[in-house]
Amino acid sequence: MRHVSFIARTVFVQNNDVEAAFRILNRILGREGILDQFRRTRFFEKPFQFRRRINFERCKAIYNEDMDRKIQFVLRKNRMEPFPGNP
């Protein structure tokens, strides 16, 4: 029987398997960006590094949004034949 492995940020330890629960917690924190934020705030970030990181994140977000739009365009249903007349 499958049980819920986590609710919000509470991770359940099943059968005293702490390593598995720790992996689930790390995955959750990594997906939400908390680990990246923690790593960034451990040391001072110079202003040029801050600007470089922010610009990179903006460019990455724009690229990912554009690629998602292109992928959804290619994978859409009920579209006309892309190459009409070809068998």
C-alpha cells in the first residue's frame, strides 16, 4: 500500500529509514529553491555577481518559457497535417 511520503514540508520516516526520508526532504528543498537560496546567503555576493546571476536567471526563464511554448505547439492535438500531400 502506497502512503503519502510528505505533506507540505513534513517528511514521514517509514520503517526507521532516515536516509530515504532525508533524500525526499533534499529533493523537496531543492525543487523549491531553498537550498540554492541558503547557498547564496552563506557568503557575501558582490554586486557584479548579483547582477550577473539575476541577468542569467532572467535569460534562462525567457528561454525556458519560449521552449515550453514551442514544445506545446509541436505536441498540440487536432492540428492539420504538417506536410499535406505526403503519404
